Amino acid sequence: MGKVAARMKVMPQSPEIDLDELQERLEEALPEGATINRVDREDVAFGLIALFPTVLVPDGSGGTEAVEEAFADVEGVESVGVDQVGRI
């Protein structure tokens, strides 16, 4: 069975959110079998920086829905979306 790599876009609630702590909370919230391969940061606007974690999930696990739901429940997260998806 292969894996799916999904680049997620995670928007923090405000520019004051500590992005290192937010990244740690995202890693702790991952569903079983999912891992974060890397995390990129991009300026959005007005001092707001979005996190773009690349998450690896098993191909048969139902896609990225479980990861999206887990990330949305993390304290400090305003919104979560899938930026890119591919099989590896």
C-alpha cells in the first residue's frame, strides 16, 4: 500500500500565535499512521503567517479528512485546508 502526501494550509487565529508551539500542537494532534514530513511558513498579510505542513498518510486510510479534522480542533487554528495532494 502506498502513501498520500498532502500539503495542508493551516491559518493561525492571529499574528500573535507562537508558530513553534502551534506546530508542536499540530504534530501531537495527528491521527494514528500520519506523520509530518516538513513544515513551510509563508507570509499571508498584515503580519499573519500560514503554516504549510506536508502530511504523509497511508493510501487506504480515507485521505486527508481525519488530518483536517484533527488540525481544526487544535487550539490557535483558525482554518485548515488542503493545498496540494499527491501519491508517493
